[in-house]
Amino acid sequence: MCRKCGKEITETNITRSSACPFCGADLHSCINCKFYSPGSHYDCHETIEELVKDKEHSNFCDFFKLNPNPAGADSTQKKSADAKAAFNALFGE
């Protein structure tokens, strides 16, 4: 599933130049990877040696695997939004 538009991706061979057929977003990116884990070292469960600064655009990572559980990826965004809302409620912003 594309993390940008939420549409199902049926392509199985994702390369660095692969793009979502619906919205054109890069597919070989950290946010679409099953190893993407915000808060982990370099935001990745794999042992990568270099930081990938732009998590939403194509990169050359050899560990990339399309996330088979996009609901888990979306829950990360929901947790972030919930944490921000709780922070704002705590400080009255």
C-alpha cells in the first residue's frame, strides 16, 4: 500500500525508480519499507550505516522491502498525532 495515497500496490518488483501508479509517489522509500521504525537508530530496524535524510523519496537502501502491513505504518502516524494532541491539551495550546 502506498503510504502517501493509501492505494494498494500490486507491483512486486519495487526498484529505485518505481512510483505509485495512482499518485506518483516514490515507492522505494523509507516510509514504504517494512523496516521503517521512527525512533529507532536512523529510524530503521535494519543495521544501516548511513542516515537516509529524506524518508519520503527514493533511496539506494539494499534492505528495502515493501511494507506488507500498512495498517501498522498508519498506526505510527496516528500515535504521533495522538501524542501531539495530548501535548497540546496539557499545555493549553
